[in-house]
Amino acid sequence: MDNKVSVEGEGSIYLHVAELNRLSETCSAGTTMFEPRSSSISKKDSNTNYDSQETPSSPMDRASEKKLTLFALRLAVLEKAATGLGTLGFIWATVVLLGGFAITLDKTDFWFITIILLIEGTRIFSRSHELEWQHQATWSITDVGINSFRALRSSSNFLIGSIKAIFKPIFSIGKRRQQSREIAETCDARNGADWDRQRKPTRRWTSSEVPLLPYAKWVFISRHISRILYWLQLLSATACVVLSSMRIIKHNFGEVEKGDTDKRNRQSALYIFYALALAEALLFLMEKAYWEWKVTYCKLLDEVNRECELGPSGMVSIRRFFYDAYSRCINGSIFDGLKMDMVTFAMELLASNSPDEQLIGARILRQFAASHRYSDDTLQKIGVTFPVIERLVEMLNWTDPQEEEIRRSAAEILSKLAGKKQNSLRVAGIPGAMESISSLLQTNRSSGGAADEIGEKKIIFDHPNYGFWTFNHLGLLILKKLARDHDNCGKIGNTRGLLPKIIDFTHAGERLLKDANVTASQILTVKRSLQLVKMLVSTTGTTGKHLRREISEIVFTISYIRDILRYGEKHPMLQKLGIEILTSLALEEDATERIGGTGGVLKELFNIFFRQELPVSHNEVRTAAGEALAMLVLESKNNCNRILKLDVIDRLIVALEVPLLRVNAARMLRNMCTYSAGDRFNQLNGVTVAAPTALKAIMTEQNKLQEVMVGLAAHIFKFMTPQESSLMFERAGITEAELANELVQILRKYQHPPIKVPRIRRFAIELAIWMMRDKESNIRIFNDLGMEKELEGVLESTAEIESFNMFSGTVGMSRHSTTIHSLVETALNLLVVV
């Protein structure tokens, strides 16, 4: 791991350091491999505890973009009303006045009407095209700032500058560059600027940059035309108001001679025309005033951007959304814009072929998917739109540095989407989805592995500013959420090259684990990879068996975990995850032998198990280490022999008195007594000193501890003669009759196979058989206690749950060599002897 991982972390991904301190998030404390579970991944594992930053969103508030669509509708009403009046006035003038009274009109009215029509024609033409040019100007992220509403009203300076630019093309180019730098400030400081620098040339013109004339390009570039059209409209409307008002106020339309029928309606017709022209111009000016009031003074766009939590660069998205809504209201029904919402708008942009539009759409969806207010609604819409999910998955393969933000946004959206089970199935169901996610785990580094002398991997970045580690975090997060589903685990395992990549991220050398200044992101990388591996190896059925075999066969898996156990004292959470992986791997015989045969693994587990100076926060790690050791010695003579060579029997006997360790210490001792080779009898003979402790626990404890102590006692007494066993009963202060009564009570209490202690009846019968074989007097005691009746009840209620040593979810593993029916028959035969 490289300490420079934080180079790309600026604004790329939020790492919650608090999650590094939670140990209990990986599994429920009371669940072990020695009892069945409802699934391989407990309920606690399957919820959002892995990433607590994902809190369920509250019911979605009223969508903020409704303010924009309502604003667009009101503007469209004014615009269409003004356009309707203008059209009526134009028809009235051409048909009634110029057509009917052209010869009889005074020269003044004729020219006033002509000028007004020319002005209105100019305004209508400008208006019909202004929105198109404004819309075109928003197609480029780096240019959209030019089209801000404040920029549109910078009149005199713009006009003067435009005139100068006509005669000074070179000067204009310099001005263009200067304004481009100013525009960039409207976008996010990092994303906008990076995108501007990284934009690659295309084979097509960007509509906002088309030079309409070969000279004075800065003035006549298409993204500036909307400003010219804007001011043409304002000047036209103002002139129309002035001219119409002058004629209405003076109302000097010429004298009508008596009896002149050609002029008798002229005055009324002129009044109607000037009134229509005035009303149309005033409506248009009212629209512009309303526009400026809401946008410039009420700051409607800023307010919506703030409520949508889109940040500084969000103004690009907000402007584009507003123009689209307004265009729909103008070009179609005024209600068409009301059908738009930000999420649908963003999904449409995401499917575009324009990099700028793709980035706008990705930014919106990323922010909305992460928003506490909008995440549920957003993820639901994305989840039911299969083409959008496909598009997001496709974007994961975009490794071009110029498309980094789009790719990162797609990965973040998918990481949120995969948090919902139904959506995770849709994501994993896309052909090639796992391969696309696997591409996020590319680190562009040499695989040093075990051959690296310093235990670290050398990072080689072809693009120093590219966020490799950000994509690594997101890739692991997506896979971890997908792995909550059993079928997805199988797909992860079947994806070529993916498992070695995941294992590679579990590597943490001595330098990293002991470094007091290690960054949170480095630890998070190891943690997420370990969590993912744990979920994979905990999978049930044939899929789990395949995954455990594949993962254990990767030569670095166990060695990397050993390093974490050896050097990770400062990171108990990582140790606990590593230990739980070993525990699950131990479900497979071959993996058990690989773990035991890897030098130092068993020793490090015992070091953690026995370490007394650890704080209370490390208790779960010690418990996990004990369970792993108990699993590793189960049905493994080689591992039993390896542990005996470590000379830890005496320490295990002492651990039987320690509340935190006694359950797993008893399991280890029982398994070693059961599965050790015959030539190790002398080494195990010392375990007999634990008999009084076991007997006391049987009489005083309940549930799990009582179960393991009954099982241990049944094997401890096999190493004793009748005289030695009697001595042990005396030391414990317990009579054989009392123990017999307790065993009968156990069978009576657990009349059906219990889930929490599935082997307690088996162990009780085994101990009873030994007692009856040890002394004939014990047979009479059991008969008097009604043992026969209880044994017959066991025959009627036996179940498969009692036939296994351990469980993978609800699947039994390591079947007992002797069935419980055989044990009951043996016990019944002994009861009949007397």
C-alpha cells in the first residue's frame, strides 16, 4: 500500500473514519460456525451496517425543480399571449390597415405602422430564435456561464466591446480567453476546471463555438448570438411601446370628410392596431421583467440549486434543465414542461453522445442518489430503467483520463444502487457487469506480492492525477454490496481474474500496519477487501464450496492474513475479519490443511487468543481466534499434532477458567482428544487435570458452555482409570449420582434438537455411556432416574441438525462418524445389562 493514496482523494470520495473503529459490524456476536444459521450472511451483515453512511432517506420532499417548471409555464403563458397579440396585430395591420386603408392613411400613420411592423417583425424573429441560441449555448459545460442571466443584461459594455471587436479580431481573441477564464469560476473549482483542461477535440463542431463569420469571430460566435437577439427584442419592444403610445396619446389620425365612406372606420381601426401593438409590447416587457425579477433578484435558480444540493457546478445543470423545460412549454403545450423532473432529465442526458451532457446527467444522478432527501426516489427510478443501469455499467469501462469524473460518478451511483437487493440483482444481471466492476480495481501497479522485500507494492501511475484509489474503493464497495446475494457471489467467483484482484487488496505489510500515521483510506481498502472475502467464503452450498476452494488456492490469501495477525495489533477490526475468513475457509478439508501448513498462522492465532494485556475492545478478536482454532483442529490430525508441538495444552486448561476463553478452549481440547493420532496419547494425558473444571461447569452452567463442557468431559474421562475418575469427582465436590441426574435433566429439558446447542443431547448420551461402562453402579442410578424413557424420546425426535460438527448457514458440515441412533441403542443396551 502506498502512503500517497490520498493524492486523488480531494473531492473524490468521502471516507468515514468512524467506520474503522466498529468491530461489531461484521457478524453478530453470538453466532458461530458450530450452530446453524438462517443464512450464510446474517441479517446484520445484509443490512447497511457495512456502510453506515447510507441512512434511509426520509419521504421525498416536494421536488425543488417544480419551482422551475412552474416558472417556465408562467413565462410561456406570457410569451404565448404576447405572441398571439402580436400575430393579431400583424394581421390587422396588413389586412385591415395597409390592405384596406393604405391609400387613405396619413403619411404619419403609414410610416408609424410600417416601422412598428418592421420592429415587431424583428422582435418576433429574434424571439423565435433567441431561445434556440440560448439552449445551444448550454450544450458546453465550460461555456454555459456566458449565458447567465446577469450576463445577458450587460448592455452598453457588451455593445461597445462588440463594435471594437469587429475591427480588432486579434484583441477579441484575447478577450475571449480572458472571459473563458472568468466563466470557469461558475463551475466547481476542481471538476469544472479539470474538465475544461481535459476536453479532447472532436470531429464535430460544438454548437456553442461555431464562428458564423470569418472575421470578428468573438462577436459572431454562436454562443454570443443569444445576447444580441436578447437586446434586439428589448429595443424593439421599447420602441413599439413608445411609438404606439405617441399615436394613441395624440390620436391625430387625420380628418374624415363628411360623406367619405372610405375613411369612416379608419380611426377605430388605427386605435385597435396601436392598442394591440402596445398590449403585445407591454406583455413582452412584463415577461422580461418577471424573468429578471425571479432570476436576478429572487435568485430562483440559485435557490433551486441550493435545495437540490448540487453545489457550485450545479448551476450548469439547473440552467440546462430550465431551458429544456421552457423550450417544451414554448414549442409545444404550455404544460409539457411540467412533465419534466431532474432525475428523468439526467437519465436522458446520460444516454447522450455528448461528453458534456453525459457529465451533467452523471453529476445530477450522483448527487441525488447520495442525497438523504432524494435517494429513495432517485434509486427507484434508476432501478426500473434498465437502459440507464446498462449505461452506468458501460461507463465503468471508460478508462480515458478525460472521462474520469463521468466514470467516478457512474461508480458512485452504482454503489448506491447496489445497496438495494432488487437493484443489485439487476446490476449483476447485466452481461459483462462483473467485468466492468472488475475494471475499477485496476491500480496500475506492479504486483510485488511476496517477492517484494519491503512488503509493499510499488505504485506506478501513468497519470499521476488519476484517481485509481478512488475507483478501487468504489469497486470494492459495489462488489461488497452485490455479494449480499448468494447468486451474485457465484458470479463474482466465476469472473476471470476478479478473485486475485480482491485478494491483492487484502495485503497490508508490517510498515502499513505499524505506521501510526497511516491514512484512513489505506485501512479502508484493506477492510473492504477483507469484508468482501469474508462474505464470499461464508456463502453456502456448492457456490460456497467452490469459492472457498478458489480463494484458498490463491497462494497469497493465507500469507496476507498471517501478516495482519502478526502485525495488526493496532487494527483489531482487520484481525477479526482475517480470522473469520480463516474460520470459514476451514469448512473445507484442503483449506484447513493449507492454513495449518502455512508457517506461523496457528502460532499467531494462539498469541491473540492468550494475550491478556489487550483492552476490552479486543475481546471479540480473541473470541474469533478461539473459534478459528477450534475449527482448524476439527477432524484434522495434522493440525492437532502441530498444536501439540506448540505446547499449549497447559495454557488451554488454564483458559477453561477464563470466562472469555473457556468455550473455545473446551472445543479445542475436545477436538484434540478426539482427532489426535494415537502416538500423541502421552501428550494429551495431562488434559485429565481439567476434569474437575468441566464437572463443575456441567452442574452450574447452561446452554453453550454446558454443551462444550459435557462434550469435553466425555473425552477427558477416556484417559482415566475408574480410580482416577473417582478422585476427580472428589476434587470437584460432585457425586456421580448428581452428574447422572444432571444428564437426565438435560435430555428432559431438550426434548427437541435445539438450534443454539445442537450437540448437547449427543454429548450427554456419550458421557452417560462412559459412566455406565466405568461403573455398574451408575447403570442402576440411570435406571432409577428414568434414563430409558428419555432415550426413547430422543429416538423419536432425532434430526439432521444433531448429525454434524459444524454448519455453513443451514447446511451441515463434517458429519459425525457415529449416529445419534447408534449412541442411543448403545446406551439402552447398557441399561438392560443390570
